[in-house]
Amino acid sequence: MKLNERSVAHYATCDSPPDKTGFLFKKGERNTAYHRRWFVLKGNMLFYFEERDSREPIGVIVLEGCTVELCESVEEFAFAIKFDCAKARVYKLAAENQAAMESWVKALSRASFDYMRLVVKELERQLEEIQDAAGAGGQQSRPKLSRRNQVVRSRSGASSSSSSSSLSSSSSAPSMAAVYSAQKSLQDEVQLISGSSRENGVAWSKPPSASANGSAEAAPSRAPPVPPRRLGASLESPVSPDTACFSKLHDWYGREVEELRAQWLQSQ
């Protein structure tokens, strides 16, 4: 796998917080002696520097498809990073004490994305189990509510069935009472029209008035009449003669407009 050296060096020394840092002894590939190096773990990349204050790393190990296991070595508290490929290099490291070795082995084993994928799958499985348990509990509580309301629903169903049967029987054939009530309302309307009062040529209906106890009385109160016209009063306009109807008045104003228009044209 090819990596951009500048990008990798910048990622190693940038301000992003590392997952783990510390000194380890690393066995060289050509020189088989162990050298003390400063290691920085960020994500799935293990950087190692010559010194703690070095500006750039001298190497990086990509922790994908690898296993971290203890190994036998001259150095105490040693462990190895092995890859699945046959020609891949085996990195042998050693910690300063037992606690540091266990901490590094645990951190390096959990650094790969394969491990994170397994963790996510396990969490999803646990979440599904919790949701299934919650759904089963909800389904068990629902029948209790339905049993509690079973008597009420049966009663309401019986009443609705009886009311629907009565409605169907009544709607199948019109009863004599309905015909009689229709005839009675028609007669009342005829009497109301014939008994309405007329004053000055305007017919007034007689709305029923409420009595003291709130019921409608038989003799309704009369509406206020229109003020009567004076005898000899004429509908003609005082300005134009012979304008008793609207058509004559309209014609008179039309002639006036034509005269004014002719005068305006002559003045122009």
C-alpha cells in the first residue's frame, strides 16, 4: 500500500489527540538489536519516532489485517504484530513492564477497522434484542386493556346493532306520522303567507315571539311598519319635470350630459 509521506507525517504531528503514546523497544529489521523509540497510536496507524521531541516519524505501521500476540524474545515483556501475508514483516516490540505490555496489546488489538466493524455488529445485535423484548412487552400489555374494555365494547356493539336495525326498519317504508307532519308544515307555510300584514305595499312576515317561559306564542308580534307617504306626494324630480319613472330620469340626465359635452367641444 502506497502512502503520501507528507500527509502521513502531518497526521502524525498534527494537533489531533492520539489514542495512546509511550516508549517501546523495537527490534530492527537488519540490526536485530532492540532500540528505544517513541510510539504514537492514532486510529489504525502506529507511528514511531526516534525521540519524543522529533518533528517527523521515522516509520509507520498500518494496523489492518494483523494480530497482536505475545512472543518469546531476549527482551522481557515482548509482543509481536503479525500480518496474514506470508512475506509481510513481523514487528517485534517490548514494553518496560507487564502493565505497559498489556495496555499496548489491548490498544493495538482494538485499533483496526475490522475490530470496530465487529463491535458495531455486536452493538446492533444487542439493540435488536432490546427492541424485540420491548415490543413483546408492549404486545402483552395490549390484550389486558382489550379484556378490560371487552364488556363495554360488547354493550356498545349491542346498542349500535339495535339502533341500526330500528333505522333500517324505519327507512324501509315511510310511516303515516311522517306524511302527516309534512302536510302540517305545508299548511302552516300557506297560513303564514296568507296572514302576513301589508302596509304601504310591503308584506311583513310575522316571526314567532318568545314568551316568559321560553315557548313560542301563537300570536306573533307585528314588525314595525314603513312610514306612510304623504298624500299628493310625487316621485318626480324637483329639478327635471315629467320624471316619475327611472327611465325618464335616465333619459333626462343623458340629454344633460350630451349638452355639456357639446359645449366642451365648442370651447375647444
